[in-house]
Amino acid sequence: MKSTLLWSGIASLAQLIWLVLAGPLALGLMRKVRSVIEGRDGARVTQPLRDLRKLAARQRTRPTDATWIFSAAPLVLVASALVLGALSPLASLHVLMSSRVDVVAVLFVLLLGSVALLLSALDTGTAFAGMGSSRAAMVGAMTEPALLVAILAMSLGAGTSNLARLVDAGVATSTLAGPARILALVSFFIAVLAETGRLPVDNPATHLELTMIHEAMILEYAGPDLALITWGESMRLVLLVGLFSNLALPWGIATSVGALSLGVGLLALTLKVAVVAIGVSLFEVTTAKLRLFRVPELLAGAFLLGVLSVISAVALR
Amino acid sequence: MIYALLATPLVTGLVSALVPWRRWVPLLGVASLLGVLAVALVLAHDALHSPARALHGSLAVDPLSALMLLVIGAVGLLAAIGGVRYLDLQLARAQCSTRQASLYAALVQGFIAAMLLTVLARNIAIMWVAVEATTIVTTFLVGHRRTRGAIEASWKYIIICSVGIALAFLGTILLYVASSHTGGPASLDWATLVREAPQMNHAVVRLAFSLIVLGYGTKVGLAPLHSWLPDAHSQAPAPVSALMSGVLLAVAFYAIVRCRSIAVSALGSDFVRTTLLISGLATLVVAVSMLLAQRDYKRMLAYSSMEHMGLLCLGAAAGTPLAFAAVLLHMIGHGLAKGVLFLGAGEILELEGTSEIAQVRGLLARRPALGGLFALGLAALLGLPPFSVFASELGLVRSLSAAGLTWVAGLALAALALVMVGMSAPAATMLLGPGTGRATSPRLVRAPLGAALGVLALVGVVAWPLSLLIHAGATVAAQ
Amino acid sequence: MKVSYVTPLDLAVVVVIVTAALTLWRQSLVASLRALSLQGVGLGVVAMVLGAHRRDPVLVFVGVLVLLIKGAAIPRLISRVVARDHPGREGSPLINIPASLVGAGLLTLLAFGATRGLVALIATPAARLIPFGVATTLIGFFAMVVRRRAVSQIVGLLTIDNGIALTAFLATSGVPLVVELGVSLDVLLAVAVLRVLAGHLHRQFNIQDLDQLRDLHD
């Protein structure tokens, strides 16, 4: 019993360290893939890590009208990501508190970071940031129902909303290709793209005021705060992608305690996240950003797929 | 005999489509319809004793279908003669090419063939296929004048009717499903379905019947999917309007009657009666209220068709043999009267150049023959004696109260009274009053209309040639 | 329940319903036509899988027929109309797209509720999927009501038809071949007629948006 607890602690710690590094590296990988496809050499995969170090050394600035919310937001963002990194089943099913971690709770902790950013942007009182946060609020309001419905469908299929058991159920079943599951995953994937501000919902590389959503919100941040935000965002991306790939293809995740299985789990996780990240960038290269007023259409579609998936989960049981 | 019946219009249609345009092509159509009517008479005579069958019994003539064959033949003949005049005028004014004239002649024959197949088919799915075929064939006929209104009407017609008829197909499939769970073999054969019905699952049959009433109801012109009807009837060439209003609606109604037997045998009469009452009454309300507000006489006639279909629906709701005898007699009466009126209206439109009621004055003074025929046709339609509609409406009301639906009978009478007022006032405007400048229509127009009215009066006074058939048909329908 | 044919059947049915949703989702007419074509393929596969499972060569044949007609022939017929249509997209549907997608979700729920009795009666693995057939039909209706382009209406009509065909395949072992042939012929002819009519509307009167059809009214 003791040793189980110990190993859970180790697994959580390992995931945490993995996440801290994997976030910026995934960002670097996606940029690299994009530039290679576009025929450029592009920066090294480790470039985001260097950027972070560079930013961290700079001076902190703060708008004159901003309050403590502005300073707290980056910390909340990073903290929420780190908590989830330790507690959700990424590389191993046996992490700390794994029997208590509910998938809905995970989503809400994740959203805590988004809400913090949204508030901080309003807090600055500048026009761009306000516009960005209103857009982000709209996208978020449409994303969450889709995410929740997709999760509901998967929970119905597995008969549990505990995240570890949900992933475990995926390991156990042989029919990965059930319609309910496929629909839920597609819906989940679209929601992940929207939630992490990727194309076709938001362009992470743009600073064009007419179109940007996420970048508009963090326009006032500089130095260490900006570093925290970039880092936190990248970890959120990896977290969501990791969760998605574990739900879609749970193979390789450590189902027992022990160093070997944990190592395999981490390796498998790295591979899966890399594959999905490359997939996302390939998708991004071939897609244009949707005009803002068409974003709800995409997300409503994701929602519909989620509903269809719930219905099939019930109907086809 | 049955093969001959189907082959006559099909071959005629092919010939009309393939040979280059000649003046005799429309006359060939008339000859074909004469043939159809003759064969139908023979089949009707036989049907009283031994029903004719063909294709291993998948086509058959019982008294009910024999009666429908007669209606198709009679109104078809009327419309074919009207078609000669229509094509003459169109070609003379270069409003259609000879190619289009050939197409018209061919499609009318195809239309007749599809309707014949509908009433001959024992398989309710084949019946469905045939009803859908009538939609496809008539679409071009509705749009034959190629005006903006005509094309719009034919678009609405095919879209709404295809949707409606798709519902009926779903209903048909559900009946098939229900029959496959009775223990017996899954079947689409009407007689087998009626036999197996008592073992069918009630919920499924209920759903199926509702869909069928809604679906075929679209073609009959029952509310709520009726909106194509006034457009199509007012935009189509007069002979086509006559065919659609006089026969097509009745043929679609026949499909409901057939499915009703299955539903009654499965569910008892309560659900079926309620369903038919609802759609019948809704249709009456819509038709009467729209009819009273009409300023266009062709649209007025179209709404009057809806009103009569609503009455038929109420008769079917009563469901007794007496009610069905009245329904069948009414079908014949309405078919012929509407045929006369639409052809007459087409002629009026032709001569006066407008379909507005207010623009037509003093018809009786200026064109006594045409005006007189139109007036007599209206009298027949409104149910004045001696025409048969009087007898059938009386029978309908009586059978409704006999079936314990006295309140419905009251409503029907009220509707009839309103229609009487609503149609005779505009008719008076059109027919009466002074007028100058006499003109006559060719005898080709007048003679068949007069003959049809004669038949109507004959049937109304002495039901003799038809009474046996009507009673036998009503017994089949009321099963 | 874990019969080998169930998974491919499930997938094919999901293709049909998702493509039905796609016709509501996408504004581009080309995209909805492509969805329709895929839907025809899915429908054909349903029939073939069922036919293979029931060792019914006729049903397999019907599946091939459906695949060819609804997956290839009909979309080809309509593509002409699409090519004529400018700017080739549904301008302003009666109900905006997010709302109509939510509506589609509700319709699916409705279909699910309405067919419970039927599913319980038949009780085969294929029958579980009947709600999706009915839902496809309802979505087709919905599309016809909210969409204003001639092409969209045709696509909606065919979606209704596909939904009914799907229901028929799932609920019975398919209707007799003669009926199936008759139905296919009817559908093909109806589409041909609609194509000609759409051509008239466009060429003679320059009408593409059906809201312009307002000449006839009371």
C-alpha cells in the first residue's frame, strides 16, 4: 500500500517534469513542422525554451490602471496546468488521487486558466485586450458545451466519469472504432483546437488586430509574465493533446506501478503527443482561419457531433 | 385485358413522343382514352362477377379499382379532347414548339398510365411508385406554358409532393415491417396485409397510418401540405388542371382508402376515424376560408377541389359501406364536374384573357353556350339536383350522422352552405349582366362538356348503370 | 451483440447521419453535394453489409445499385446545377447555422424517442440504428425548410429519401427488388426533372434564391 502511494508520487512527479519540458518543445515542434512544409528551415525545436529564458530575464512591466488580477493571472494559468499535469493520467493510470480525479473537474481546472487570462485582459482596460477577451469569451462559451457533451458521451460509453477509469476502459475494449467514440473524439478534437487557440479558430502567429483573439488578450504582458503565460499556454496545449490521445489511443499508458511501465508510458505519451502535434500543424498548414462569425458554426458542429455521439452511446449500448 | 389497359396509353405515349409532330397526334390521344374507357367498362362489368388478374395477381381489378378506372377513363377522355384544343391554340400562337406539343401529348398518356397502374397494383409499394410517377410526369405538364408562374408552380409542386409522398413511403415500409412481425410472411400485398393486420403491432401501424394520411394527403390536397394545389391547378393548362383535380386527387385518395382498410383491420376504427376526421376538417376549414377570399376563378376552383377532398375524407372517417358508396359517387361527380369547369375556365381564360373574377362580365349574354355550360357545371359542383353531387352529398351527410358523427355532419353542411354562397356570388358576377359582342367556341369544346354534364345528370337521377358497381366498391373499401 | 458485422454497419450508419448534418453545416453548395455523395456511399455500404450478413445476394446487389445511383449518378446530375449557381453558397438561411445545428441535435433526440417502440419490436442489432435513419429524414426536412437555394432543396429532398431508405434497410431486409428498382427509378427521374426546372428558373428568369418565387400567392 505504502509503495503504491510512493510510486504514484513518483509517477506524478515524472509527469510534472515531462510536462514542464514538453510544453515548449511541442510548440517548437509544431513551428518546425510548419516551416519545413512551407519550405523554410525554421527555428530549432528548442527555440521556445530559449525564448522563455530570454523573456524571464527582462524587466516586468505593468499598465498603470491594472490591479492585482493582472499580476495573478499568469500564476493561476501556470498553476492550473501544473496541478493537472501531476494529477491526470498522462503517462500512468496510477498517479496521485487518480481515483478521485473526475473528468469534469479536470476540464474546469483547465478553464480556470482561461478565465484568469480573460479577466486580466479586461483588467488592463485597453481596447485591444477588451476586444480579445470578448472574442475569447464567445469562443469559450461555445467550446465548453461541445467539450462537455463529448466527455459525457465517452463517460456514458464507459459507465464512469473518472478520468483514469475512462482511459482504462479504452485500454480494455477491443472495439476502438465504435461510432459513439469516433464522433466524441472528433468533437473533442475540434473543441481542443478552439480551446488552445489553434487554426482554424485562432491563428497563434498573428498580430493582425482584426483577427487575433488570444494574442490580443496578452498584448500588455512583457518579460517574466509573458514567459509564464506562453509557458502555461503551451502546457495546456500538451495536456489537452495528451488527454485526447489517451482517450483516442490509450495504448502504452502505464497500467501498473513500477519504473519500467512508467518509462514506457512516458515514451508512449511523448510519441503520441508528437504525432498529434505534427498532425495539428499539418492540418493548420492546409486550413485557413475561419472568419470570426463563422467560428460558432464550427463549434456548433462539434456540439452536434457530441450530441450524436451521446445518442449513439445510449442507442447502441 | 389488364395488359391492354396499361399498354394503350403507354404505346400511344411512346408514339406521340417518337414520331415527328402531326396534327393527328392529339387525336390519337383521344382515341387512346376512348380505348381506355372501353376496356375499363368491360373490366368493370367483369369485376362484379370475377375480378380480372394479371402478372400472378400483382395487378387486379376489384369493384373499387374498376370504379376508379372508369373515373380515370371518363375524365381522361374529357381532358384529351380539351388537349386537342389547347395544343391547337398554343401552336397557332407559336407559344410552344411542335417538340413541346409532342412532349405534352406523350406526358398526358404517361400520366394516365401511371394513374391506371396506381389503381391496378395490389402491392402497396408499387402503388406508391406509381403515385410518385404521376408527380414526376405531371411536373412538366404543370409547367408546360413556361411562364414564370408556371415554372414556379411546377417547382413547388414537385418539391412539396415529393416530400409528402416520401412520408407515405416511410408509412408503407412501416406496414411492411409490421407485417413481417405477425408470424406470417412479410408482404406488401394489400389483401395479405388486411388479413395479417389483426396480429400487427399497434404502435407501428398507428405511426404508419398517420404517415400515410399525411403523405398521400399531400397529393390529395389535404391540409397541412396542400399549398402546392392552388398554384399548380391555376398555372397548369386547362386539360391538365382538369385531370389533376378530377382524377389525380381521387387516385391519391384511393391510396389512402386502401391503407385505411389495413389500419382499421389492425387497430379498430377509433384511431383511423380520428386521424381522418382531423385532416378532413382541417382541410375543409382551410379550403372554405381561402375560397371565400378568392379573386381568381381558377384558384377558386382549386380550393373547391380541396373542399371536396375534405368531404371525401370525412366520408372515409365514417367508414360505413353507405358512407363509402356516397364517397365513390362523389368522386365520380366531382371528377366530371371539375373536368367540365376547368375546361370551361380554360376556354374563358382563352377568350377573355384574364383569370380575375372581377374582369369577366356578362358571360351568359355574350357567350351563351360556354356561359351556360359553365353555369351548369357550377350547379353540378355545388350539389344542385338533378346532378349526382346532390345525391352524394346528401348520402355523405346522412352516413356521417348514422355513424354517430352528427356534429361533423353539421359542420360539413355549414361548409357546404358557405361554399354555396362563396361561389355563387362570384359566379353571378361572371355570368350575369349585360354584354355585347357575341363569340362562340368551337363545337369541339362544347360537345364533350355537354355530354359530361348529361352523364352527371343521368347518374344523379337514375344511378342505374353504376349503382351495382358503387355498392360493390363500397363494400370493398369499407372492409 | 459483438457480431462481426455490427461495427462496419454502425460506421456506415454514422457516415449517413454525419453527412446529413454536414449538409446543414456547410454553406458551400459543392461541399453539401460532396456530403450527399458520401451519404449515398454510406447507404450503399449499409445495404451491402446487411446483405452479406444475411447471405442475401439480392440485398448486396441493391447495395451496389444504391451506391452507384445515390453515390455517383445523382450527385453528377446535380453538379450541373451547382456549377451554374453563383456564388455557389447558401446566402442567408432562414435560421443561422449554429441554431440549425442545435436543431438537428434536437431532431435526432426526437427521432430516438419516437422510434423506441419500433426498435423494441424488431430487436436486431441493425434495428438499434433505426433512430438514425429517422433522424436523417428529419434533418433533411429541416434543411428543406431553412435553406433557400434550389440546390439545397434538392439535397434536402434526397437526404429525406436516403433517411427513409436507411430506415427501410435497417428495419426489414429491404423491400422486394421490384419495389426498390421502381423507387430508384422514381428518384432518378425526379432529380432529372428538378434539374431541368432549376435550369429554367435560372436561365429564363434568373432565379436562384427560392425566396424570389413569390409570384403565386393568395
